[in-house]
Amino acid sequence: METAKLLEAIIENAIDGIITIDNHGNVESINPAALELFGYDAEEVIGNNISMLMPEPDRSNHDRYISNYEETGHKRIIGIGREVRGLKKDGTTFPFRLAVSEVFYKDRKIFTGFVHDLTKEKKAEIELKKHTQELEWNVRERTKDLIKLVSELEKAKADVSVSLEKEKELNQLKSRFVSMASHEFRTPLSSVQLSASLIDRYVEKSEYAPIEKHTNRIKNSVQLLNTILNDFLNLEKLEAGVVVVNKSDVNMVQLGEEIAEEMQMICKKNQHIIYQHTGEEANFFIDPNLLKNSIINLISNAIKYSGEDTFIEFNTEIGKDSLVVTVKDNGIGIPLEDQVNLFEPFFRANNTGNIPGTGLGLNIVKRYVELMGGKMEYWSAVNEGAIFKMNFIQ
């Protein structure tokens, strides 16, 4: 009696499923582990044919398996064990290892099936196979890269000196940026501070002319700081990739005249902006905001680097499916040795002296032009001015 209770306790608490059937395939007992695996209650299974727990084709063939064994004695699975699939109550299937033993008890033949769920093992096998395939692919790709790397080794050796030179140039640009940022921010702030202090003195004396002089200086210094900060903001937007091109049909004559009028207000003494449009057409499909910002940047440079009593030529030309925007000045020009880095961020030519600037303007213009599908051209020589062209094709 105690032995029977012990055996029952072992079966009830077994991790694997245990099912017994008679020689007709009907279920006589099923333990909790098996019920959990298949998703049934005991009363739904006991008394029914074991084939209810099998997907096709095993479901239709199971009774024939038993008959063949009874007739021939050939063991298809008994005492052997194999991997099969089970059918859950919800209609899904799962893999498990089935081991069947044959027991003779009180002149009866009973078959006992031991069910070991293989779901986790199969999932692990699939993952392992996937990782193996990925590893094999990575090995092939790395091998290709290695072969390519070896083949390019000689070229890389020749490029080392070039890379070192580029690194040297980059360090120079970084140094210039630190120096430029420090100087460009300090100068207008010092002007603001000094002018504010002087205004206090003149207010006491009720002298308007000196006050106006220093308030104008404050306004100019604040405007310079705004320009510097806008350059940094525009660069950040470009680096973040959030600048979007929104093209529309733009009247270039109207836009050109508007820009020339605005920029004339900040020209030096007797500086004049001469705007001219060439071509029968006035309209062109382009982003008006990015184009306007680019033109203003180029004209601002022309004003800044040209002296008093000079002309700044600003032209737009529309041909067949093309637009060319040109800004020409007669200023200090750009040294030939500096032109290689002309469009690099934070780069400024050696002859700019105390003329304020961030070294970002031309980099931003070039990137705006390229975003709109255009190209930049330029020509310059020391003391002979500079010419910048933006070319667009529809």
C-alpha cells in the first residue's frame, strides 16, 4: 500500500509528463505535468483515444501503429524513443521526446508514455543555428575585409604622410577656432560693457550725441553676437541633419532686389550694392530661405572684407533650366595657400586681421547649396577681391 502511494506521488510530481493507455489507445491516466503541457483537464483526456494529443498524420495513423505492433511485434517506438510533436488544446503544436514502455499488469497490456518537452531546447537550437549562420557570414565578410585590407596595405603606407599632414591641419583649425571664439565673443562684450559705462557718465551730463554713439556701438556689438550665434546654430542644424529643403517657384528679380535693399543698409561709407538680373525668365524652382541665407552670407562677406567707396556686384542669371547667382567684390581677397581650406568650418584666411568673423559662413553656404542640388565656384587673389558663384540646374 505504501509502495503504491509512493509511486502515485512520484508520478503526480514528476517534471515530465506521464500518460498510460490501453492496447486500444485509450487514455487510462495522465499526470499534472502532461496536462499542463497539453492544456487539458484530466476529465477531458481520460477515456479518450490518445490520438487527440497528436497532430496529423500521426493522429490518423496511431491506431494502425498499435495494430501493426499487435500483429507483427515490430516495435516502432516502444523501448526506443523518438522526437515527435504534440497537439495542444488551443490547436498549437510543440516538440517533445516520447519514450514508451510496455507493461503487463494483471493479464492486461498497458503502454506508458514519458513526455519530455523540447520547446526550450528547440528554441535554443534555432538561436544557435542563427548565431552560427551570422558568425559564418561575419567570418566571410571579415575575411573579405582582411583580404582587401592586405591588398591596400601598400597604399595605406603611402597615405600615412598625407594623413599626418591632414591631422596637423585639423589641429591648426581647432587652435584657430578656440582663438577665434575667444576673441570674437570677448570683443563685442567688451564694447558693450565699455559703452554702457560711458552712457552712465553722459546721462549725468545730459549729452545726447555721445549717448547715441555708444548705443549704436552696443547695437552693433549685439548684432555681431547674434550673427556669431546664428552661425553656430545653423552649423548645428546641418550637422544634425535637420535642415530640410522646401523648393517653390521663386521670383528671382523680386528676391534679388529685396536682398540688395536690405544689405545696402549695413554697407560701409560709400559702399554700393549693384544688383542685375540676366535672362528672359524671372522665376526659378528653388528653396527661397536657404538661397536667401546663402546670398546674404556672401554679400555680408563682401561688405566686411571690402573697404569704403567700393562696389559690390550681385547678379542673378536664369538660362534654360539653370540659375547662376554671383557675388563679386574688390576687397582684400583670399591668399592662394589658404584657399584649400576655404570651405572648412572655423577656418579664416591669414589676412583677415581684426575683421570679425566665425569662419563658418562659407562652410554653411556650400552645404546649403549642395543640399539644394547646386555647386559652388570661386575665384580670388590677394587685394584683387573675390568672386563666388552658386550654380543650380533643374
